[in-house]
Amino acid sequence: MENLYLVVGLGNPGKEYAGTRHNAGFQLVQQLADHWKLQWTLDKKFNSKLARREEVGKRIILCQPQTFMNASGEAVGGLSRFYQLQSRQILVIVDDADLPLGQIRMRPGGSCGGHHGLESIENHLATQDYPRLRVGIGRRESEGRRITNYVLGQFDAEERKILENVLQRAAQQVECWVEAGIQLAMNRFNGAIDAPSNRGKTE
């Protein structure tokens, strides 16, 4: 289906994970659902919460896999096969501790970078060549690479203010990806949201 776009936000289901740094993907697709006034439904076939939007010439499915992060590929792979999607029609939104909070970065493909959600999707799609939007959550230097407690923690009040702006701008980037393609979306939106001089560059 050439006119169909699947936008997947990664995260963990359950109240105990709601609003955590690791659920930045969930939060961004929720932002889009709210903006488009869409309702979520639980689709047991794909073990996902889905919200659908139809506009002239384009159809968009928002997805929050309910498989837990490390098995996200089960939902994405199932949807991809059912709708006969090419990998370029799938955008995965994911938190990134190697990007500072306040930065977003879209790419047409690449490695999983140690992120288990992306690793699962890569395995189920049998390719690394699918678009992904990384939402920076930063990291504490004192924790080094052992950041489980950090990513599963809540944003503090100051971080939440930054995140609100990030989600707004990232939602605009997703819309641009659907309407105009990935190159323009990268050129226009990649970078720090508080650094306008960076917005016209592809990193």
C-alpha cells in the first residue's frame, strides 16, 4: 500500500512506565494522536494500540506496541507483513541516551546502537534500512553505560518543560516526513530545538 505510513513509538506498556524517559516514543505518538484528535484501539492481532488517520491521498497508522520494548519487532513485523509495507514506509520513534535532551535526529537507516527495541525491529524486518527518529534523553555521566535506572526514571520538572517543546517539534517533523519525504524532514528539523542555526542542516 503505497499511500500508507506506519509511525511506531517505542516504549513499555503499563502505568509504572508511563512518562519515563524510555517511553519517549510512546509520548510522541500520543502527541500526534492528540493533535489529530484520534482514538486508540487495542488490536490483539498485532498486540498493539493503534490509531488511524486518513487524509487526501494518505493513510497513517500510529502504533504503540504492547509487547514491551525488547520485543517491539513482533508488532512492527506483523503490521509490515499484513499491510505489505516497504521499510521506507515505516518510521520508528525511539529514545536515545547518546543524544542530549532537547535534540532530535531522523535518519533513513542505521544500526540499532545497542537499543533493544530497534534491535528487535531489525531482526523482524530483516533490514536496518528503515527510517527512525531519535529523541534525545541525555544521560548522567556518573552512570556511564549502565543507565537502566536512568532511562526507566521520570523526567524532572525542568526536563519536562524541555520535552514539551521537543515533542511539538518532533511531531512537526513526522508530519513533514509523511507530506514531503525524509530528506526535507531531516534538513528542516534535525538538531537542537533551541538552536535555530542548526535546523537547516543535516547532521
